[in-house]
Amino acid sequence: MSLGYSGSFTAEKDREFFCDTCGARCTRSINGDLEYGHLVGCPERLDEFKIGTSEGRRYRPDEGSDGGASA
């Protein structure tokens, strides 16, 4: 059965992690200055990435950490 998701539900690589705030699987840049993958609306998302182009899930504080898809 397909879940319609082609990504990984794990964060196994050195620079991958799950955000404690929005629950999205994120990746740190090689130099550690940037974090990619936080949900739109997550306070951990950098100002440069505040506007999302994805129609995916958005972070809402009342939802808590649920491992949602990143934008």
C-alpha cells in the first residue's frame, strides 16, 4: 500500500534532524548556518524562508510536534 509519500520518515544522516517545534524533518547546511525543511509558520524557520511556495502543511502551535511534511 502506498502512502503517497516518497520521502524518508527517518533522520539518519549527520545533518538531518526532526525539529522539536514543528516536527518536520530538517537538514542543516554544511557550515551549519542554515536549516532547511521547517514548516511554514515555524518560529525556527529563517526569515529568508518565511514565505512558503508549497501547498503543504503549515505549523500551528496547537498541533504540536507531529512529524509533518516540510515546506
